[in-house]
Amino acid sequence: MEFRYLGKSDLKVSSYCLGTMTYGETTKESDAHLQINEAISAGINFIDTAEMYPTCPIRKETSGRTEEIIGNWINDNKLKRKEIILATKVVGNGFKYIRDGGPITQKVIKVALQDSLKRLKTDYVDLYQLHWPNRGSYHFRSYWNYIPVKQDNNKIKDENLGIINALVELKKEGLVRAIGVSNETCWGVMKLNEIIKETQNLCIASIQNEYSLMCRLFDNDFNELSINENIPLLAYSPLARGLLTGKYIGNKIPKGSRLSRDDKIRKIVNENSDLAVSAYSRLAQKYNIDPIHMSLAFCNERPFMGSVIFGATNILQLKKILVGINLKLNSEINSEIQALYKKFPLTF
């Protein structure tokens, strides 16, 4: 297992990260605990969650349940707490089930973190992330209709200053080791970074955005920002919400799959996505590689990558993923991947 420092922080994480958004919805607690143990045995030391999880679908009655499940594992494995890098997130604007959908503020951050710590049964979080920017985002399939209005720079600066001040205090108290952002834009990261660069002992350690063979928005402006500002990517949905497994080819929606439970994301299955997935599957077969392993290895080898976040509904899926975590792609297959990318740049 390869390990990398997250930016300028002292967090050294495995190049693969265990995602947990299904814990408490489609993944039972007993299975979730098996997954954590299995991932650690495979060399993974990085676990990512959020206060709003589980998802698929997001429900008021289950919000926070994922953190509770992880917390129960921590409570049963206290000696292992220092061996893992634990990341969680404060949700942000518009999620009505959490604090009535209010924005991230200086006050909210402190309350949200204390609630997360209670659920996680731990004294600190290694990486605390701003899940969604208050002003909105083009991520999670919103890029087609994303029209940013002129921003009030003074208002955003004041808002960011309050957020950063809260995070500085939490770090001084030992409650947070490092901070990250998620579902952000280049402009949003730079605005935060302007303030953070004037702050001692704090940096943006990571950017958690979507990235996969079928969603490579990060390859452009974010690529340059990530490398030059030393803020690596934590890639979520590296299997394009399951598309790259091939199970949805032909507009199939298998029973129990993510798309069978969440109508909002079914539109990612379309004629163009079928063509792209089929092409990537054929490429993997040509080189005698599982398309899941090819997809994850591609993400892992990107020059801006901090860690690739994958999730599994059950322990059998996780074991299948773990078989391929040491795969390296050669130059020939990378060239063919690039050719397919030019043919299918964005399908959903």
C-alpha cells in the first residue's frame, strides 16, 4: 500500500480510502464493522464519512447513523484509533434534515463537530471537511445548469474568515488535526486559501470532489491548482456511482443497486454512458483486468491524487475491490484510456 501526505498537513494516508456512505442504510452495522477490519488488514488507514450519511436515499431518520456505526467500531477497538485517519464533514447549505438546512458558519462548525465527535465516540477528527460551499456548487451532476452569479466578495470574505477562525480554534483545542473542502470550485478554494495563507499552522489539506474515468473535470483548472498549491484530491465516486462495474449496461437497474434506491441519480444511465462503459469494459478485458480494478488504478495514478475513496455495500464487494488495489497500469493501456476519454468526455 502506498501512503501519501495530504498537502502540507501531517496526515499520512493510504492511497485508497474506505468510504462509508451506505453504512446504516444498505449496509448493516455488523457488515460495516467487517469492512473496516478488512480494509485495515489490507493496509488502508483512511476512513471517510460525513454527518449527513447514510445516503441512497438521504433520510431524516437515518442522518448521522453512519457516524454512530463507525463510533461503535471505535469504541470496541480503542487501541486502533490512533492507527486510522478519520475524516468527516460538516454538511452546509440546503440539507433540510441537518440544522434545518442552514449554512456553515463559525457557530455551526463548533456545534456540528461536537455532535460528530459524540457519534464517532472519539476525542478528535483527523480531517474535518466543509462538505458543500454555502454559495452553491456545480458538482454532483449540476454542471449542466450551473450559472454562478456575481459574488459579494466582502460577504464571502467575512463568512470565510469566521469559518477559518472556528477551525483554528478547534485545531488549537486538539479536536481537529487538519481541514479540507469538498464539492468546491477553483475560485472557492482560492478564496479560502487567501485567508488560510495568513493563518499560522493551518492549511487546506485536501479537496474531495468527484473523479473517475467518466468524470474528469478535475483534469483541467483544478489539476493546476492542486499541484501548485499542494492541495491533493480525494476522489469520490471513482466507479461513477457503479456505472464502471458494467452492471447498468443496457439500462438495467439491478435489484438492491444504488440506482434502484435513488431515483435522482438514475439519469446517469443513458445511451452515451452505455457506450462509454462498454468501451472501458472491452479495454479492461483486452488487458485481462477487472474493469473495477482498472478504474480505481487509473484514479490512483493521477499526479494530483491524495487518496481514492471507494465504498462497498457488503463485505463481498469490498473483498473484490481489495484484490486489485496494487494494480499498476502500463503506458499502452493509459494511451487507450486517453483515446476513449476524447471520445466520451462526459456522459451524465
